[in-house]
Amino acid sequence: MLTALLVAARFIVLAVLIVFLLPLATRALWWLSRSERESSWAAADWSSAGLLPPAQSHPEALVRIYAARVGRWRGVFAHHSWVVVKETGAPRYSRYDVVGWGSPVRTDAFAPDGRWFGNAPERVFALDGPAAARAIPAIRAAVADYPHRALGSYQAWPGPNSNTFAAHVLARIPASGATLPPTALGKDWTPPGRIAEVTPSGTGIRLSLGGYAGLTLGWVEGVELNLLGAVAGLDLRRPALKLPGWGRIGLPA
């Protein structure tokens, strides 16, 4: 019996090393070799990445959720996510973020499609026209009733953080068919005592121990194993691997 337990323990340790630590180590080596890394908040590029047209030239309603790698060493394994909306005929975009200083929920603190710590954003979700117009009231309501908006409530790890906020908003968009990147650390955070819940897409179930460990099974989210915020898994709908640090590798999401 003892021998069997030792064998099982060795197998678990080896699996963790291969599935979690090896991808993180290789990602860290690649990240540190990048010549374009920014050295400080003040030196970073926060300008528009040119993903959105001028609001005045785009009269249709629009919804976007973006995610970009965070700065310095945290960029090895984490993204920051935010929400952008524009009503039909509106002359400007509205951007919503959650940040780790001051009052967490911020409006228009950065360019709608701005780089984050010099890193260009990737589009996670998009709606245009009538579909966007129908979704915007629910999105603004989700921003207004985000439950972790009190001063001091932000926690970079394991959450609630910017990705907890974006997941909260995404869950209010009916049949969005989208999910945050596996590197959106904090997207799986749940308050203490809330262990099982429906996934934000409504297509599966998520078991979570406060964001420290968890398992997600869903048609949109795929299969995700969460360990200390790092996610490994499979995208079943559009075949891809999900690797800690590297994120999603496979067919376009």
C-alpha cells in the first residue's frame, strides 16, 4: 500500500512539473530575452494600438473586451483585461478597467485600445451594430453592480482583480461564446465558500477553491485545471492546448 502511494505521489509531482512548471519556465526564458521589455511604469507605452477607428467615424454601437500582457516579470504568466463600449451614434468610447490602486473600478483611465505596459492588446470578444446595442445596457449594469469595487478589495493574486471584473461582465452578455485567455489570472476567482458554479458562458460548471485550485468543464471554456492561478487544459470547441504562461496554442479562438 505504501509503495503504491509513493508511486502515485511521484506521478503527481512529475505531472505538475511537466504540465505547469515546464511551460512556465520556458515562457520565463523567452520573456526575459525580449529586447522590447519596458523597465518601468513611467517608461512604458500606453498609447492606442490602432485597433479601433475614431468613434466619430464609426456610428454603429460597439462592444469589445481586450486583454494584454501585464508588465515586467508578471507578464510571464498574466494578462490584464478590460471592457470597451460605444452606443449608436456616441462620439466617444467608454473603457472600464479594474486596477490595483485607489478605487478599483476605473472609467476612461486609458485609451480604449491602449497598450498595457507597452504590450499590444488582443481582442477577446467583439459585437457590432444592433447586437452590441442590445448588450450594452447589461454591460453597463454589470459594471455598476460589480461586487468587489470597495477601496482595498483588489487582490492581484488570486483575485478579485481586473480579470475577475472582465469575467463578471462577460457573464452578463447572453450567449457570448467567448472566454478570457487562460493567462487571465483571477478569472476563476470565487468568494470563500462558493465552490461550484456555472461558467460565465453558461455552458459548463466550474469548481474553485478561491482561485487557488479548480477545475472547469464547459463547451466554451473547454477543460481547464487551475493550480495557484496557472491554467492548463484543452479547448474542445476549437482544438487547442492551454499552457501556463503561454496561454492558448491552436486554432484561432
